[in-house]
Amino acid sequence: MTQSTGPGQEGAALDPEDRKIVTLARSARARNGVPEGAAVRDETGRTYVAGTVALDSLRLSALRTAVAMAVASGATSLEAAAVVSASDAVSDEDRAAVRDLGGAATPVLLAGPDGTVRVTVSAG
């Protein structure tokens, strides 16, 4: 089931590799002027970064786009995922995409626009 931590409980204890994907996600959001930025880390430590895709014919969240980029690049698993958004929750669809590639226990970090991690949930 989904596990979460509350606001402010993990900022200081965040692993450097997790901090890196949050920073990359935040940068993608700012650089592209999109509502969300996301980054995922695969089983080899490679990272994939994406922003929201909002075309007339295609709409993808930043996290689903980052997972798709990882799959298209040959990743076979995920270690962690991060999304930077003004949203208060990670959508079920986003968690499902992470779960499909990384498994139910893969952590998904949700950070606010300032990069502060507000909650971590499992993909399951």
C-alpha cells in the first residue's frame, strides 16, 4: 500500500541521489515554464528528466513522460522518481507508470515549486 511522510519530515534526511532528481525535476519545470517537472533514476543510476507535455493531440504528465523516456532508452527498472508540482498529491496514473517499470515499492517524491519535498509515496 502507499506509504507517505508528512510535510517537513524528510528535507534534511534526503539522500543525495534523491535530492539530485528533485533538483533536476525543478530545473525542468522552471526552464520549460510547465506546470510540472519530473525526473526518474533507473537501475544503473541514469536519470531521465521531463516536463509536462500539453499538445492538442497528446497530453502527458511530467512523470509519465520521464518514465516513457526511461523505457525508450532501455531502462528495465527504476530506483526512484520525483515530481515538482503545485499539486498536493501524485496522481494514481503517475504512480501506476512508475510501478509498471519500478515495482510497487519504488519511492515517488513530491516536491513543491521551491524544491521542498512535501511527501514520499510508494508507487504501489
